[in-house]
Amino acid sequence: AMGSMARLHLALGDYQSAMRYLAREGHLTSRVGDERNSTLVRVQMGELHLRYHEPEKARLEFLAAEELALQRRNTRLEAYARFGLAEAEHQLGHV
């Protein structure tokens, strides 16, 4: 789940701070080898980018999340990443 500080800043409309807290969470989960939560953070970052009309940045996050999910053979997270990727591609006019 998205870190509480990221959720708080998002609720306050502070996209940059929310993204910063999510990026920190992603760094920490990667550092300790928590690939599942690293994947979730990438999906959440992609969703935030979509929400704030940054489909190219979202696309990159979803591609990274998809790769992590494929490495772990986690079909549920792979599906989340691909769903987000499809939306990013749609917003970019590729679909």
C-alpha cells in the first residue's frame, strides 16, 4: 500500500511531495530486497503520473513494474502493471 505520508500529501493535493515519498519507499523496498512491494510502488507511481497527466512517465513506471512482476512470476502484479500500461499507451495515443 502507498505509504501514509504519500497518501497524506496526495490528499492535500501536493503531487510532488507524494511522488517524493513514494520514490523513497521504492528505494527502501528495493534496497532491502522486497521485490513485491517495489513492484507495487512502481505501479502506484505510474498511477500518480496518470492522474497528473504525465502518461510518458507513467508508461516507464508501468514497464518497470511489469518487468519486476515477470521476474517474480507474479501474475497479479503483472496484470496491474499491464492494465496501467494500457491506459498510459491510450493517453499517449498509441492504442
